[in-house]
Amino acid sequence: MSNRLTMSSVALVLTLSAPIAMAADQENRGISASVAADLLYQLENLQYEVSQLRGKVEEQQHEINKMKALQKDRYIDLDRRISNAITQRQAVPETSAPVPQSSTSVSSAGVTSALPTAAVRPAELSPASDEAKQAYQAAYELIKNRNFESARDAFNKFVMDYPNNQLTGNGHYWLGELALVLGDQGIALVEFKKVVDEFAGHAKVPDAVYKLGIVNDQMGNQALAKEYLQQVINQYGDSNAAKLSTNYLNNMK
């Protein structure tokens, strides 16, 4: 505010003093009235340009504030999921083998989702080795420490090094969450879809389908978002993701 007042004051002083200064200068140096008028016109143009630039700066600051708010919302969402995961692991460690769930479950009304579901993998996933568990835990610790970019790199390496064990689905799920908090919704969709399509029956599938609904809604695909959310309710009615999907659907326009 003080900078704006200073600029306005200077501009006002220059404007008011310009005729006097130019008149005195005209007497001393013989500057014509037309030259003086031209100088005053240039000064007015400069004032207008400063005003226009100030408006553009304010618009850009508004956009930056919106982006910061969105990034904060994503961070809070990931932080909440980390806290929930930590609480769940106190009872059952996440590094243990997930219990397969049926991909053909239905709601009490017997209505299934309109979206196609992936078939259960024909071959069982291999148990996670001690080495894989250590690599997974190291990557997960980076998330807990809010070192998101390093966590993304670590989980990318994990899913490449261990593409077919019982923790790989978890790795792709967290890659989706990390993509969201780092502002890449396209990558998030890819990673959540991998969990659903390549790890059918995995414990993270309901959460991944729920997140597919959320991300599609954020990207303006409301119809598809509703289908994904309804799929969670229909197929995984007893899961926490189903409760979240119900609440989210009720709040959608």
C-alpha cells in the first residue's frame, strides 16, 4: 500500500509541477508551448501504463494465490491419508500381504457399476521379499517426512525393481497420491488406473477407484467421476472408500 501511495504521490507532484517547471524552463531555455504539451502528454501516458501494469500484477498475484490454495488442499488430503495409513498399520502392518477382495462384489440392491472391471490376475503376486519390504518402507518414510519429490522417485524405482509382488499395487497407489500433491493430475490418473487394471483384487483398489472419481471431478469430467464413485459404492460397500464416495457424491452439484 505504501509503495502505491508513493508512486501516486510522485506522479501527482510531477503532473502538478510539470506546467510550472516547463513554463520556467521555457523562459530560461526557450522551449515552445508545443514541446511542453508533448512532454506533459508523455507523462500522462507513462502514468496510464504504470496503472495497467499494476492491474496485471494484481491479476497474476490472484492466480498465484489460487494455485497455492489448491496445492494446500492437495497437501492436506495427502496428509490425512498418511495419518490414516499410519493408524491402520499400527493394527496390521501395510507391508504384510494384502488380502485379495472379489472384483465382482455387488451392493445389497444387486446393482453393479456400469464401468468395466478388470479381471483378476491369472497368476498370484509373489510375496514381498525382505529387500522389497525395506525399499518400500524407505520410500514410505519419505512421504511421512513430507519429502514428496524424493518419495516419488523412490516409489518409481520400487515399482520398476519389484513389478510383480504384493506391495507393487501399494507403490502405484502412492505414486498417484504423490502426483496429485505435486500438481500432476494426468500422472495421478495413470497410476490409480494401474492399481485397478493390473492389480485387481488388491486391497488398494477401492481407494484407487475412489481417487479416480475425485481426480476426474477436479478435471471437469463430472459424469465419469460419478460413475467411478458409484462403482466404489456398488462393489466395495463395506470399505471406507465407499463411505467417502457417498459423501462426495452427495456434495457434488
